[in-house]
Amino acid sequence: MNYSTEVINLAYGELERRRNAAVALHDMHVAEIKEKYPEVYSVYSAILSTKDRLAEVIFSKNQDVRKAIERIRDENLSQQQLLRDMLRALSLPEDYMIVKYACPLCCDTGVRGGNRCECLTELLDRYAVQKLNEQCKIKLADFSDFDITYYPEVYEYRGKKINAREMMAENLKFCIDYAKNFSMNSPGLFMFGGTGLGKTFLSSCIAKELLKNGFSVAFDSIQNYLRQIENEHFGRSEGDTLQTLLNSDLVILDDLGSEFGSSFNASAIYNIINSRLNSGKPTVVSSNLSLEELSDKYDDRIISRLTGMFYTVRFIGEDIRQIKRRKGLFG
């Protein structure tokens, strides 16, 4: 994946911060032990001198090197056990004198066995999503602000009278439960219905809850994502929006159908939806278009996945923005 320079700098900056914090905490512990418990510090110092003792033995020609190394090893193990016992007797953790790196595999360097450590990849992906979300103009919202009173109790939909308020109350509960119980095994969601019915609002509520719980969530309009993917594809900007979308725990593609119709865009949309399905990662897709309109705009590969492999959430009612305008409310 091609990460932008800014994302790379952010990731390595975080690693440096973690490394410095771990070393600073360790140094504080050592200084405390040295001042308060010199006998413990003496054992700790003896353990630290092991490398120097080994080097001296290896380059010495006046003794049996193998036996000397075994003796030093045994003494070191004995001293380590003694240190643990002494710390435990002081009601301190056994690893009190050890540097506790956030990633013990690479000691917060980002490199493990000559390759990029998993912790660095995780940071790069997290900051890539963060920078992607900074360009999103959609404000994240709270479930508590979703007002079902805007939906009529009696609403005529395709020749039938439906209680839209009751239906939307069920949608609200479903989205709350979805966010609360989200995991990588959660299904993808396909939200569809007319404009101004709350699809973007509830999607943003899901995004906010998941971000709060530490999940990586990419959330923006499909139009903005496709514009970025195209610019990067043709070298007009740096970054890898497509791969960032494929790597995120959850991707929310808002307003499917609003983008310019082209073979490039159709291919990118299919790639995102299909690749995430294949990797078992959930996606939330919303659209103002009806299923008939979507079928006219996209080929069967996309439609069959949205209707057959996503949990569909239908939105009905009157355009809330129009209702607010009539009431003089422009929130």
C-alpha cells in the first residue's frame, strides 16, 4: 500500500512517542529502586553487566570459554530469579525493572526481523483512515438526536398505508444494536429510500459509536471517495484511498448513485464492495435511489451483492429537510 508522507510521519512519530514513554517510565523505576532499595539495584546492575562479562570471556584465551559462558548464564538466571523475588517482596511487579514497550515484538521501532512490524502497519492504516475522514464534510451525530416524530404514523407507500414512525423506530433500534454489538462478523448494511429520511444521519451515528470504541471507520460520500481514487490512480495526488477502504474495519459509502457514471467508477465501486465481502469486512452503503433506479444504473454484479449479501434497511416517510423548512427549522 502507498501511504502518504504525512501518514508515514504520523505513524513513526507515534512509535517514537511510545518508545520514549516506555524508556522514561523504565528510567524512573530504576532511579526509584536505586534510591530506596540499593540492594535490589545491586542485583539489577549485576544482571546488566552480563553482556560485558560474556564479551570478556569470548575474547579471553586463558580459560575454557564454553564452561565460562555456562557459568555466567547460570549466574544470570539465578540473579534474574532473585530480582523477581526481591521485587515481589516489595509488592512490586516482577517486571518493574524491564522496559515495557507497547509492542514487545519490535520494541516500538516498527521493524521486526528486517520487515515492517504489524504494529507499524496498524498505525499506518489507522492514520490513513484518519486523514481520509478529515476530508469528509459529513458531521458525525448521536443516536439520541434522531427524532422519530418527523415520521408520520400513517404514510402511503406504493399503494399501502404504513406506519412510518413505527418502522423508523425499528430501524433506529436496529442501528443502535448494530453499533453496540459490532464485530468483524457483522453483516453489511444497505440503506435505501428517498432523500432526507435519515440514512446519512444514522450511518454517521454508527460511525461515531464505532470510532469511540476503537474501530477504524472510513465514512464519506461515494462521490468523494471515487474522486480521490481516480486522482491517485492517475498520479494527480499521493496516497492509496482504495487500499485504505479495503483495510478499514468498517467502510460507509454514503449516497450511492450520486457519482458520475463511468466505467472507472463502476469498476471501483464493485472492487470495494466485492473485495470487502471476500475478506469478511462489513460495509454500509446508502442510496437515495430505488432498487429499480439502481438496477438501471449498475450491472447485476453490484445489485446482486447489495440485495443478496447485505442486510437491507428501508427508509420511508417525508423529506425531513422539507418538513423543517416548512416549520422554519433549518437544523
